[in-house]
Amino acid sequence: MLGIVSPWLGWAPAGALAIGVFLLLAGIRHLAKRGKGAKEWFATATDLAFSVALLVIFGFALASA
């Protein structure tokens, strides 16, 4: 995926896409786990929040290209 997008947009948006998808999948995996403590709830929230932010950045970069 990175190789397809990077020539047109540079490496920053491609990295935002890769990391955003990774964090989204990590957040979803955290959500599925039962018996989470406070630290794991914090990890879930930050994974999902940062993934949304990075995917929005990628969307804006894609729209402006």
C-alpha cells in the first residue's frame, strides 16, 4: 500500500496511513479483550484517537493532492 501512494504524496501521508491502520487494528483488538484494567482502557482510547487523527490527516493529504 505504501508503494502505491508514496510517489504522489510523499512519505508523510503514506506513513500516516500505515500507522493509522495499525493503531486502528490495535484499538479494535483492545476493545475485544475482556477484563481490561485502567492502563488497557487508556491504551484503547489512545490507539483509537490517534488512528482517527492520522487517517484524517491522510484523507486531507489525499484530497489536496
